[in-house]
Amino acid sequence: MVLVKVLSYNIRSMRDDTDTLARVISACEPDLVLIQEAPRFFRWRKKLARLASASGLVVLTGGGTAAGPAILCHLRATVERTEDVLLPLTPGLHRRGFATAVVRLGEARLGVLSCHLSLQKDERYDQAGALLDRLAGMGVDHAVAGGDLNDRPGGSAFERIAANLQDCWVTSPTGGEHTWTRTEPHRRIDAIFATKGIEVLGCGVPTDLPGVTETDLRAATDHLPVLATLGIPAN
């Protein structure tokens, strides 16, 4: 088994305190970071690369080419392949996409997907199905998906995913539960999911980690992050 730390984080296009954002990410010591609302417009690649570098990571894929989702990774990850996916556009709504990759960490091979689902209920439900289809088509035994679902447990899109994957918070809750809003968190709309066979050792908002303060969590962006520690079976 290989221990892997996965962080999911909506960074609101880096419009808040980016130094604090990088400090929070670094304190979580992630192997993989599933980003939502990465910069998408003017010099977006440079901005995302600067955040990755300040966090001790590198950009794996995504950003503007995935309509917002991105993946950062630690240098110990070996990249097998990446693919940015644009989802069907509904007129009048925001374009959505997935950032996806297959990586190797030690002796473990893992599919990875970062998502930011629609605000519109029917479109969001369809995108949840597309997420499951994309994971199934990666050709891997083990995969993890995470992001801003714009839905809470009990919602149709959330439950469509949770019916097929492990909801890591439910499997092994650690730290805080709610991710929205940052000042008065009362909803869990950000989540990390894992395929069966992955051991979830803990998952939640990292409220009790050394170097992660409530002040920093409120200043970094408008969502709270979700951190999962996973045991990935070796190939």
C-alpha cells in the first residue's frame, strides 16, 4: 500500500490572498491537489505555475484548457498521461470541464480527476454521470475524483457519484465537515471520492494541522479545502 495525500481546493481564480493560499496548500503536504476555479484568462498559465511553485509543487494539467479545474502534483508523482475535457456547453451557462491524469506514486497507479460541476441542477446531474464515465474509461484499477460539486449530500448529483464511489468524508471523517462558506461553514459542497479498493485513512477540512490556522483558511479563498489521506494498493 502507498500512502497518498489528496487536497481539493476551490481557489476562486486566485483573487484573494495568494501568499496565504500557498501557505495553506504547503501545510497540507499534498501529493496531488485538485484545483477548481484556476485562472482561465490573461497569463493564466503563469499564475497557476507561480502558485504551484510557491506551494512546492508543479502544474500537472488543466486550468484554462479545462475551463477551470486543474491538478497540481508533488515531484514524486510520475505522470503517465493527462487529458483536459470540455463538457457540453448549455447556452447561457458557464462552460465546465474536467482535468484528468493517470499518475504513478511509488508502486501505485492512480487515475485522478478534478471537477467543478454546474450550478444548474439537471446539467449538474448529467455532469456527475460524465464524471463516472470518465473514471471508468481511464483503464486504471484505482482512481480518485474531487472538487466543487455545487451540491450537498442528498442532492441528486452528489448522490449519483456517492452511489458508485466512496465518499471519503463518510468513510473516514477527520477534521471539519463543511466547506462553504469560509466565514460560517454550514454546507459540504466540496468532496473527494475514491474507487472501491482504496483505503480511506482520513478526510475532511484540515482544521487541526500544524501551520493551518482559521485566519489563513478564511483569507486564502472563499471555500475551505478538503484533505484526504488514502492508501492506494500497489500494482
